[in-house]
Amino acid sequence: MVVKKEKNIVPIIFFIVLFGMPAYPQKDAKDNKPAADDYVSLYNSGAYKKTLGIIEKKLNEIYSKRVDVKRVPSEFIIVKKDEKEKKKEYLKTLFRSRKNESFFIEDNQELSALHLFAARSNFKLNKYDHSLNHYMQCLRFRTLEYKRDDQVLYEMAQVYKSINDFQAYINALEAAGTLNPENEKYSLEIGSALYNTARKKEAISYLEKYIAADEGKIDPKIYLMLGNLYEDTSKYLETEKNYIKYLAKKPDDGYIHFALGYVAYSHTGNYLLALRSLDRALELLPDGEIFRRSKAHEYKGDIARANLDYKSAISSYAETIVYQDKIREKMDKKKSEIGELKKKINDLKTSLLTKQDYDQYEEYEMLKDEKGKKELELETIENEYRILNPGKSRWSIAFCHEQGENLDEAIKFYRQSIEFNYNPNEAREKIIKLQLKIKRGY
């Protein structure tokens, strides 16, 4: 295939196809209306079935007169739904059987345009395999030009996306970007598509390329995506930079202030940034966001403890216990509700064993379903409570009291950490030593 290109342009992969084919609607001389066989105007008006009818007729007429290329059947070969995994090889076989020459046949504007609009019409009618077949036929009759024909690659990518052929979708987008590297939107779509895959570094590369094209017009969500990707790849300084850029445009997002605070606290050691971000998160996060609010106080306590500010650390850790107690109250309430349901269920069961009552049995089944739902809710709440690690908070408070020579308080909280089974053996040893210290007076 021949492609007109500028310097240093990578050759385009074999399925690059036509875009923007100049097609001039025919007009009736009398009334200046589109002719009956004007498929371009029909397509633009949304009459896709009529468009296909005209195109198929034209293609049959053309191919029936050609002797150098085997005629393409009027119904057009497609790939069955249960053979989608084989469609690429199938199409290659089809092309090889048509002519024993290269994939490209000739530069034929009429045939290329007919196949292009047939591809577009089939796509609009959700006939994706027909659409792909026509896009590839369009390719065979078109000499591609740099910075002109990339749009059809984009269209073809959307067909692959519709049939969930992810790799072919990415390949088509990359080919479009190769044909027109100045269109940064291709980089954005590829980076966004790869965002939720294991190909994190590739996603970063494409999104960075998109940002470099015009940073002033970037949607802040792109910075957020990049921040998340850099965190996934353990590049935490880059994570910080992109979260900061996002927050410069979205300063009221408490969740990302929390995320930035966590990264600065746990990975980069930028405690000043961490404290500033966590404080801002606590201002913005909803009151019901117990987990993040509790963890924000916990991280603040850890930072204060690392800075030997034990008084501030105790104050922050104490706040985590406030949130833990709220979840504990929810647990107790849910357990009480389950207990009441159990009693009702047992009472109904006792009654049903003595007499058969359909209404009671229906109520019995409903109560059992309700009990099952509440037990699942309780399991979720208990998991939230475990994640908050109440034993660690008590241990940390005990340690800070110990460093501040508040020995009785230290013993109290070490005992609480034992109740939560957090470092129980070490806590017992500390209690013994502290009691001995109190007894000796030094």
C-alpha cells in the first residue's frame, strides 16, 4: 500500500482505511433535489437501510464488470456471532481469495467511497461485522494520505469497541494517532481506555502526551487519572504533583485531599503537605464518611508521634476512637435487631409446628429473608470496624502516655489493646514493667 506521508512517520498498519472521502451529491437539474441514488444525502438524513440498498446495487454493477478482481457477493460476507474470535483471520482469508496480489488493489475513489458509506451505515444499524468488512474493502481501494485519513481509523476503532475487541480497538486508535500525531484526542482516548487495565505505564505515556499538547485546556479529571496511575506504579512524587494539579482546579474535593494526605504521609514523608491535606479533608468530608475521617485523625496522630509531640498525638488518636465507637453503636444496634427477628422467627416456628397456617408461614419466610439481609449488613459493619483497627489506636495512646510518664493511663490503654488482641504479649510485658516502675517510684 502507498501512503503519502511527511518525514519520520511510522508506516501505518495494514488495516488503515479511508476518511473524509469527497463525495458530491448528485442533483436533478429540474428541481435541484438530491437524485434518487444519492447515497451520501440519504446517509446524512439517517436513512441507513436505503443507503445500503443503493450502495449494494452500485457495487454489484461495478464488480460484475470487473475481471481482475473476484466479485464480492451482494449480501457481503460476514463473521457469525459465535466466530468473533476468528474474525481477523477470516477476513485475511477472504482478501487472499480475492486476488493473489498485495492487500491494496488500486486507488479507486468511487469504490472506496461506496465501501466507506456502507461501513458507516452498517455501524449505525449495529451490524458490526458487516461494517468491519466494508471498512477493510474501503482500504483496498484507497491510497492513504497523512493527516487526512485518520478519522476512518477512529471510526473503525469504535466498531471494535462495540464488539468488545479491546486490543483491536487500541490498535486502530494507535494507527489513527500514527497517521495524525497532531490530534492529541487519540492519545487521550487510548490513555483512558488503558486506565483500568494492567497496562498502567502505557496509559501514563498517552495521557502525558495529551497534556503536553495543551496543558491549559486539560480537564482536571485527567490529572486525577494520572495521579491514580502513578500511585499504582509506585511513583508517589508524581502522584503528589498530579493530585495537587487536580485540586488546584477542584479545591473542594475532600476525598482527593484525603488521598493526597495519605500519599504524603505514608510514601513521600512530606508531613507538612500531609497535615495540610488531612486537615482540609476533615473540613470537607461528609460527617457520615467515618472511615476516612477516622483514618485522617490516625495519620495525624502518627505524624505527631513521629515528631515526639505526644500530647497532639493522643488528641488525634482519641478522635479515631470517637469514630470507632460510632461504628460500634451501629454494630450493637444491628445485633439487637437481629436478636428481635430471631425471637419472632422462633415464635412463628413454634406455632407452625402445632398448626398449618399459610399466612403465618409466609410471614415466617419473610422474616427469615429480612434476618439474612441484616446479618449481611452486620458483617459489613464488623469489617469496617476491623479496618479501623481499634486495638492499634489504644496501643498508640498507651505508648504516648508512657513516653509522657502518664503511667496509669498507659496501663489502662495497654489493657484495652489486649482486649482487642493487638500486640497482647508485648502489652502484658509493658504493663508488668510499668506497674513495677510505679511501685518503685522511678
